[in-house]
Amino acid sequence: MNPWSALAIVLMVGAMTYGMRAVVIVALADRVIPQPVERALRSVGPAVLAALAVNLAAGGEGGGVDITVAEVAALLVAGGVAWWRRHMLVALLAGMVTLWVLSAIT
């Protein structure tokens, strides 16, 4: 595949993705989202992070579990901070700092 074809594919897929998202946003712009749906949407970010963490811990690349001590510590710190502070970004920051520091030490 030549570079121009690849660029055209990337631009078309990007435009289609943008269009699909824009249609939903424009269609729902003047509507009130029901409380149960709004409450459920608050859990999407933490659920995605939890799924990524479980995927990391379970060896999501199809091989065996290949997780380091730094990664386990980062998962535990992030989980503890999330439970304590109830703030996703603070938990993510705490986990990443733990991972970086322990990876640099070991």
C-alpha cells in the first residue's frame, strides 16, 4: 500500500468516526438525559480503567501472566487511592507515579 492510500484510509475512517459521534451529540443536544442513564454514565471511566487493569494483571496478550512487582504495586496503590479519594484522575496519577518510581528503582 502506498503512503497516499494509507493517508486516505486514515482520513476517511477519522471522518466517519467523527461523523458518527457528532450525529449522537447533535441528536441529543436539546434533550434531557434521564437520571438513571446519567448515573450509569458516571461509571464508564472507572469501568474502563478497571478493565484495563484486569487485562494487564491477567496477561491480556494471550500469553501467561507477565506482571512485575512495580505493576502490582501500582495497581494496589491506584486501587487504594481510588477507594480512599473517590477520584479517578487522582488514582490514575498515584498509580502512574508509583509505577514510574518503582520501575526506575528496579
